[in-house]
Amino acid sequence: MEPFARTIDAAKKVVHPRLAGHGPTLFSGLSTHVDLKLVSRLELGSGAVALRYEPIRNQPQERDCR
């Protein structure tokens, strides 16, 4: 399992309702997939959505991202 997946407790992301067409790729350095489960969601008045994910532990098999 990727070191990131072993040490992360949660991943939080706020999504804004805007298409930019550019920007950084999140977690582009991972060599394997890390399955996440959505544990909370908060819709903000601006239209943005705050999302919180946690990794699914004890995955039966890692999948190659390449």
C-alpha cells in the first residue's frame, strides 16, 4: 500500500462551481489507487460543496494506476 494511504486519516476537499480548464492534479504522484469512502458532505450557500473522505482500510488488493 502507498505510504500516503497508510498514514492519511481523512481527505477534505472543497469543490467550487466553476470550470477553470487548468490547475494542479491532486495526488498525481500516487502509483496505486486508494479507494475512499465519503463520510460527510456540506453544501455551502455559495454553491460550493465541502467533502470529507476516508480511505477504505484492509483493501483486498492494490490496483496499479499506470
